Amino acid sequence: MKRTTLLAYAAAALAIAGCATTQNSSSSTTPQEQHRPQFHFTPPAQWMNDPNGMVYYDGEYHLFYQHNPDSTVWGPMHWGHAVSTDMVHWEHLPIALYPDSLGTIFSGSAVVDANNTSGLGTRDTPPMVAIYTYHNADGERAGRNDFQTQGLAYSLDKGRTWKKYERNPILKNPGIKDFRDPKVSWNEKANQWIMTLAVLDHIEFYGSDNLKDWTKLSEFGKNAGGHGGVWECPDLFPLTINGQQKWVLLVSINPGGPNGGSATQYFIGNFDGRTFTSDNPPQTTLWIDYGTDNYAGVTWANVPASDGRRLFLGWMSNWLYANEVPTSTWRSAMTAPRELSLIQTEAGIRLANVPVKEMQKLRTGTTPLKAQEVNGPLDLSGQYNLSMPLLELDLDLDVARAQEAVLRFSNSKGEHLDVGYSVADKQLYIDRTQSGMVSFKDNFPGVYKAPLTVQDGKLRLHLLLDVASVEVFANGGQSVMTSIFFPNEYYNKVELISKGITGLQESKAYPLQSTRK
């Protein structure tokens, strides 16, 4: 969700209208699409932000998303739509939800109403139900504070066509400007549907027996976590660690992220069917990703129990510069899909995330990297003839005798992106100050940092490199960073640069294939 007004959108749209042309997604090799990701989800054309309505049904992962079909900048929101059988290869479908008299279609979620509690389908044909925020721009311009309400739509044909509920809105606004992004799930203990809603600077929980009539249950967060900006795009779900069930609450915040702008914080605690309580001290802020480019991420609903994973996807951008990034026919991508889990650390229980195993389908081979000591630069791409720029690296490093270890991705123009670890500072970092096109927004170039303590010098770095993004998963997803970048030509070289002695243990590199046609 974005707080930008439609007036601001209109000004931005006029400024860029000359290059906002529709183009088929198959044109990934054309010059104007040189930064089109090759294995991350992007819209066929025009603007995209938050993932919405993520639900699994009958063999398909549904991804809806915030979409402006008429421009490459944020504007009147629709729900774009795509499906996948593996979260890696996607089929684009027609727009699912269009604005109507109640407003544009902001973020929300979707569920499969298997028991037809809503009465909108049958037991044999259960409805897929989407619950989303209506944003009434006329009300916003008039200065009202009740211009966001919650609406419902349903589908009886596996999400291909949708019908709006005739009695929308299903949840009216009590007079709060930011009242949005419903994430709905079935709660067995409460024996009802639970709506997790972002309300200004906190979360409100609502309950319903039928997805249409909602009662407020409780609030959380006014004095917990980060409050540098408005709270958005929440998600609530259980995970188990050492046989103990805990509840995780995701809350995106803009601004207020650890490296500026947008980011997603999380809380670990308990939910009794009505009230969420956090195990973390009130002023503790935990982040699912310390990079600048993972926002508004939520998890898929209805993943079969036989699978058992909690599957996550985020928007790979930042509101600091999302409308200005140097792409012309489309804007924005999603992160790689990730599996979430709880891990035990010295600081307590934390949320880890790693790429889903389905991403391994992109590997075209395996290149073993031999164990050796590195003191200075080691040209990995030259020594092992690594295929670039689509690359996965899984590196085991020993930094006990090092001051710093850096992976540098570069091209013949001298542009480079650094992913490094400072032993003294106990920090993972990404430096994109010289990564290519950086002058389009003053706050784009920078060195971005994440805390990471390694035990006995053992550092494992798992990286996914696309043509315009890198995702870094350190020590099993204990610390994660995502960053976009825009080189003038593809990176074709990767070096491991060590200050002091870094032990490269036996590791692996995987050339990756594009999913684009």
C-alpha cells in the first residue's frame, strides 16, 4: 500500500507519460528492458507493488498484486494476477479486480472458504474469497478520514473471474485515515476467521464466522516495535520450534526501515484466538530483511498440511525511489519466494528465511569451488569459468583470521556491487555506490548494513544474483539482505576479496537459467 495521494500520482504520471508504453513480457532482450529480471516475477508492463491475495488452490499458487495498468508509476490501484505451479514459472492472467464506485483496490488477501462459511459457493464448489481495502480518492481529496474501507469479492472458477459482494463494504471505517491491508486466515482455536488489519500505528484483530460480518477483538502494537512510519501489510501465522508453537506477526513500515525507507518488521509471541502478545521487549525491533528492497511481503494461504511450509514473497523495491528507478516499460519485481522458519540464536528465537527449494529448478549445472586460502583478490569467475550474470553462490567461508571478506560483482565499465562482511563490526553489508546507474535519486546509492555475529569465524553466504538484484542469505537465513541495482551492462565477473586471510571452504556455484520466454 502507498500513502501517496492521487494528486501526487497525477504529477508523476505526466512527467513520465512519454515512456509509459505497454510492451509484451517476452521482450526482455530489448534495450529498454535491459534491467528486466530474468527469474524474478515482474508485471508484463506498467507499475506493480505489493503482493496481494496470495493463496494456493488446486495445484496453483495465486499471486495478485497492486497494479496500475496505465502507467509505470503508482496510481489508481487494480489487482493484477498470475498463477504458478512452482512459484518460479508464472503465467500472467487478466486483471482480477478493477476500481469501482467505492474506490480503487488497495492491498488485501485471499482464502479458500472450503466449508462455504460465506454461503457464496457450495461445499462442492467452495469460493475463493478476496478481502481487500477500498481507497476512495474523492473522500481523501475532500479531507475526510474514513476513505478506506474493506471490501469482498469471490470467485467460483479458480480465481479466473471475480464478483464483488453486493453489500460492500464489509467493514466500515470508524474515522481513521490509515485503515487497511486485511490479512485473513482461519483460526482453529477460535473456530472463526481472523482479520489482521493495519490501523495507522498499530494492528487490530477482527473475527467473523462468515467472512462478511466482522467484530473487533483486540489491538496490538501502539507501544511495540518500530514507529518511524505508518504500519502496513500485516500477516499473522504460527510456526513451530522444538515442538513449541509460536505466532509470528509481520508488519511493514514506511518509512522507518533499518537502512531508510520501507522495510518489514516482525514480532514473535502468542495468539489465543483474540489477542496477540509479543515475547520481545516493547522497544525491540526485528527485521525480516535488512536490505533496502524487500517490502510488503506476506505469506501464501492454504498451503497443504502435507507441504507444511510457510511460504513468503515480498515486493523488491523501496518507496524512497520506487517511482524513479530507471526502467521504462515496467516497474518493480518481486523477491524470490522464500521459506520462513524459527531458529534459536544467542539473542533468542528469530525468524529466518531462505529461498524455496523450487528455485533449484533454475540451476543448469554445478561448479564445485575448491578449498583455498584467500589474501587479496581471487577471480572466481575466471578461475572457474562461471556463467554470468545469472548466478547462485553457496559459499562456506572461515573469517577467523580476516578483517573483511567481500564478494565483488563487476563489469567492463568498472561498475561494481560489493557484498561484504566486516569481522570487527560484526556486520553484513551491501555497497551499491558504484553499481551503475545511481544518480536517478539521491537516496539510492549507499552502503547498507545488517548485524551478523558469526561463531568461530564460520560464515555461510548463499546469494541469488539476477541482472538487477542480489539476495543474500547469511548463516541459514539468520541475516538477510536484498538490493536492486542498475548497471549499464551486465556484471560478468565475481571476485572474492579478502583483507587478511579468508578460508574459502569447499563451496558451490550454480549457473542459472532465465524463466522469461
